[in-house]
Amino acid sequence: MEARAASLAGGAPATLPLVRRPGPNARHGTLGSRRAARVLAFAAVAAVAAATALATTGVLLSAPPAGASGAGGASGASGASGASGASGAGIRTASSSGPYYVAIGASEAVGVQPVPRHPHGVRTDQGYADDLTAMEQRRWPGLRLVDFGCPGITAQGALDGAGACRYPSGSEVGTAVRFIEGHPGEVVLVTVDFGFNDIWPCLTHHHVDERCANTAIGRVARAVPEILAELRAAGDRRLLIVGLQHGDPYVADAYFGQVTFANATVAVFDRLNDVLSAAYARAGAVVAQVPDTGAKVAAPGAVQTACTQTWMCADRNIHPTPDGYRVIAGAIASAIVRGRARAG
């Protein structure tokens, strides 16, 4: 369980690398092969501020997936086949236009998965945000992902700047808000993904610390509405905000005989998701109903689903597999449909 807890921190660097290009030893092959190279960028309101921020921020910004409609003009960011994006071809500044998809959250927001050299997990371009960007190209041609995620961050940490990642505006949420304000009408989608890192310390050593869990969920209940309020104030009425629920990876512990613990964690995630869903609804955000990996551990296929959609059974790592990330992306896509229908 200690190793699992360490995996949530994900080895988050203080300053993220300029170009994220995993080496050839990655478990799934060259992780950048499916997506355009993603480059550190922060588009500030003024071009001078943007140029300064490019050297300091931990934000990943993508070109549209190769071949996507509207991807013209991003020819310099053609996969992870080199550092061509570092020359500026893949970097979007304040003078560039959207549409943009802004992702805020923790390790899942940046697609963390284990690889042989980094069993606790590294950022990849096989996360739900990448999958969703590709899926939504027809709806928003040329959609670009601006990923502010920080492995290990808590909901309150995203507000006050606590955590391992550095941001030019002091915090993950503050930097995302600044980006949205600097691109009026160009940010069409924001996903919000917090809460997991608040509760995992309460679920260690095959034991659920109920007092700890209640306190953690209370912190989430206070922080997430503030996050949503800041995002809503920064965007216009067309901005679609989708808030994520959390599947329970600890259901997979039943595979190793820890059935009582696995069942106990389900109740904790139910409470967390109820709190999150209520906060999203009050803020006018749409809920991404991420399929529960097992409402009851005894449900047919529940444990196998947890083993397939997370790395728990293969590597004792809580992060989703590529299949798991695609499931999350599908839940967000469904939420987008509901949200746009509601907006008329």
C-alpha cells in the first residue's frame, strides 16, 4: 500500500519538462506516437507575459491530433518524433486562437501510468484528456488541449498553490483562470478532476480510516465549489464545465483476497462522488458519471473490470490503463452531449 500511495504523487517534478517525449522503454510503445507533441506553454494576456511564462510554467499544450480537421498551421508539432515543437511550431501564444479545452486536476488529468523505469507512474499522452481531445474534433474542429494537471495535488492545493508543480499565477486554478480570461470566447470546455488525492491517505494498509475520510471529504466539499466559482467567473456563458466523479480502483484489492477492505472503500467513493456531484450541479457544471468499477465487489465482473481499467492487478498501481482512460473520456463525452443539450 505504501507503493500505491507513492504512485499517486507520481514523482511530480517542480518544473515540468519542456517537451514530453517518453523513451522507447515505455510499456505501451512510444507514448507520443498517437498524438501531436505537447509543449510547455502558457498564453498570457499580453504577448510579453506569454513569452516569459513559457520558460517557467508546468502547463502542457497540444496541437490538434494529426489529421484532425482544423489542424492546419500546426505542422511543426507532428507527433513525438523530435523536439521540433520546442522551436515554437507547437506553441500557441496569446495571438493564437482556439478552440481550447482546459483540463485541471491531478495525475489522471495528465495521463499518469506506470512504465518499466518508473513503476510509480509518469505522465503520458494516453490519458483521458488526450483521448477526449481527439474524440471531440468533429464538434470543435482544431480543438487544442491545455493541460494544467499536477500529479499529487489536492483540491485545496490546487487553489492555494500547495503541491510539487509551479505555476506562473501561483496555483493551478489561478493559472487556469488567467488563461481563460486571456482567451475570451476561445475556451469551450473545462474538465475538473479533484478529490482522489484528498482521500487516498485514508485508505492505506488495507484499512479505511473513517474519521480521516470524513474530514477529507469535508475539505473537498469546501474547495471544489470555490474552484468552480472561479472558473465560472472567468469564462462566458458558453463555457462548458464538466466535473468528474471517481471510480474506485481499490475494488481490485479483492483480487488479492482483501474483499472486506475493497467493499469498505466503495462506500467512501460513493460519499465522495455524492459531494462532488452536488457541487457540480450547484455550479451549473455537468457531471461526468465515470462508471464505478464495482458498486458492490460481489457484482459479476466488478473485480475484473477494476483489473482491466486500472494497473492495480498488474502493477499494484491505482492509475487507469489506456482502456480505463478511454472509459473516462467516454463519460466526459456523454456529459458534453448532455450539457450542450441543456444549454440549447
